[in-house]
Amino acid sequence: MEGNKMDWRRLLSNKRLGQESIQHRKDDRTEFQRDYDRLIFSAPFRRLQNKTQVFPLPGSIFVHNRLTHSLEVSSVGRSLGNDVSRLLLERHPDLADSHLTELGSIVSAACLAHDLGNPPFGHSGERAIGTYFSEGEGQFLQTYYCPHTQDSLTEAQWSDITNFEGNANAFRLLTHHFKGRRKGGFVMTYSTLASIVKYPFTSNLANGKRKFGFFQSELQDYCRIAEDLGIKRLPSPEGTCRYVRYPLVYLVEAADDICYEIMDIEDAHKLKLLTTDETRNLFLAYFDEAKRAEISDRMNMLDDVNEQIVYLRSCVINCLEQECVKVFVEHEDEILSGTFVGTLIDNISELPHMAYKSCEKTAFEKIYHCKDVVDIEIAGYTVITTLTDLMVKAVTQPDKAFSQLLINRVSTQYDILAPSLYGRIMAVLDYISGMTDIYALDLYRKINGTSLPNV
């Protein structure tokens, strides 16, 4: 069995994509801390403050956006990484001189990056892009022939755009050589990059579920990282690629699962979609009777109802974090062998697992289908579909006068006049997915003539 397992020493590498031959600088920051700092000071990360998480961007009540969500996920991820590191080092003291001591830094950096590829308007924007090509006006590209460059889309490239995926787009954003940016994109470490690829296979293996890890344009980058780290490659049909999950993906995924589910419940309480009693009961259900009584006594010492919910939420996150650490450590061999099934949350103890499923059910019924959420999804769908349609037609018919106006509006970092059709389409998607909700809406209004500059 040992021979079939991935090796921690090889899995944890601070080699940087695009700077493989450059020696690391020597100061108090580790290379993984540098990853974190590069992300948090970057423009794409800042733009997350104006991207929808679940609820519409706030008015008088502040709820989570993509930026606050990413910061919270990073905080939980650091705790998961640090606790797993401590327990694994007790089991493997011979790895004390390896990067296993830095799991918290790697996971926290990856958590910061995990949503960078999401387009405006949350999952609605993601679906709008994919369905524009699979169901909408973009279907003309399936057999498109461009006389200017004599190219068309391959089956694998068509699969990329019809199944557009925010996770794959995050990997592209971090690794793609945009104009004016150094080779290797953000020049992140191999371990941080591998940690964000939740679905380590190509789009033509996604079976129509729109969940995959990298586009054709970044396939070779992922393969290079995976081979260097010793991530096991699985058999797959010709023209496709599949690997087992990189171990730290499970921790990044768990941090995300914990935060979005629990924080959505708290936000719903703030917006009065859930009553205080409903919220208390959902959170207290994670604990046995004795622990529930202890938590209730401490909670009742707080006079403010919102502070009571905040305290309960913190207890639940701590419970789920400890449960996920336990699952990861207990299943280390399966994770390193690539045979672990499901997520960490799927494998936690029965009581918290039942409570988590209850939160999921409540969120689905009372939050994700509430009027405000559905309205923003409808609006976002329309905005993104329209912008995608206009820009795709501009880059496939660049000689038209209106096409030139649109093309001239795009930043030069996006190669929308690339020689290949696939390159131009991906540049359009880079441009649109990088927008904030507000920017996309403003551009939509200007293009439609309902808003003019300085009017």
C-alpha cells in the first residue's frame, strides 16, 4: 500500500510556476505567506468586494459578499491546516523538516484564491455564460468557421465554454499569461495552485455537470504541477485528463463548505428570512444535550439577540472545524492513496452531519429561493448573457463598426484579437468574469443606451 500513496515531502513544494529556476528570497516570510500576500493585495481579490455571494449587495444591512466570504474561508482554512499539521507531525515526526509545518499557510492562501474566477452575480452569472453557448445565441460557434484565421473550436474547447466553471477560471486567472503580466500569471507556488483544483479533470469528463478543474488552455500547466508534486494520474479516454485530488483540496473545500452554509444562515437571520428561534434551533442541533445546555447558558448571558446568534455560529464553526480535522487525519492513508470518497463534511460524526444537512435543507427552501435572491439571479442572467453575446459577436466579426467600438473598450491585458477563435472567446470570458456586479450592470446600461456618461 505504501507504494501506491502520494508522498508528503513531494506533495508540498514551494516551487513557483514560471519561476522554477529562481532561488527563493530569504526573509521572515515563507513562500506560502508570499502567496497569501500577493493575493490579498491583488486587483482581482479587491474586486470580490463588489461580487455577489448569495444575497444582493447590501443596503442598510451588511451581508456577505465574495470578499468577506473569502476572508472567512481563509481564516477557517488556516485553522484546519494548522490543526492537521500538528496531528500529522505527531504521527510522522520525521517530517518535521518538511513543509508539512506550513499547511496552515498553504490552505489559507488557497482559500483566498478559491473564488477569484467567479463571474458577476454569483452562480447565476456562471450559468449564464455556459448556457449562452449551449442553449442561446452562442450555439452558432459550435460549427463556426472564421475566414480570417481559418480556425474553429475543437470538441474539447467547445466543452470548456458550454460548461464554463468558476473553479477552472480561478486556476486560469492565477496561471494564465495575460498581456503585461509575467509568465506564470501570479507566479504562485505549486502547492497553493494544486490546492484550489477541486475537480482535477478536463471539462469533457464533467458529464454536463459544469464542474471541472482547468480549461484546455491551462491543461499543460496543471499537468506540469501534478507530475512534479506526484499527484496520481487516473486512466481516462483519449483527449481527456483526470487526476486524483490533491490532499489539501479537501481542507480548502471543507473551509468553504463550513463558511458558506453557516454564514448564509446567519445572514438570513439578519435579513429576517429566518426567525431567531429557527436559527437557534438550527445551530444548537450540532451538539449533544450536555454541550447544548452549556452553550445555551453562555448564550443567554448576552443581551443582544444578534450577538447570541454570532456566539452560536462561532461554536458551530469550531465544531465543524474539529470534525473535519478528525476525518482528514483518520483517513490520511485513503487521501494519500486517492481512494477517499466524498468530502470531509460527508464523513463527519452523525449528529453534526444531520445538523449540517438540516441547514442545507433550510437554506435551499428559505434562502436560495427567496424573492431577493431569485431577482438578482434573473437580472444577473440577463446582464451577463447580453454582454457575452455582444462581445463574442464583436470578436468573431471584428470588421463591423459596432464591433470596433466594443473591442476598443476592452483593456489591453485581454487578448481579444488572439489568432485562434478559442483564444478570442476565452479572452472575452476573462474580461466578463473579471467584472464586478456594479461594473457589469453599468456597462449593460450604457450599451443599451439607458445610461450615459456623466448624465
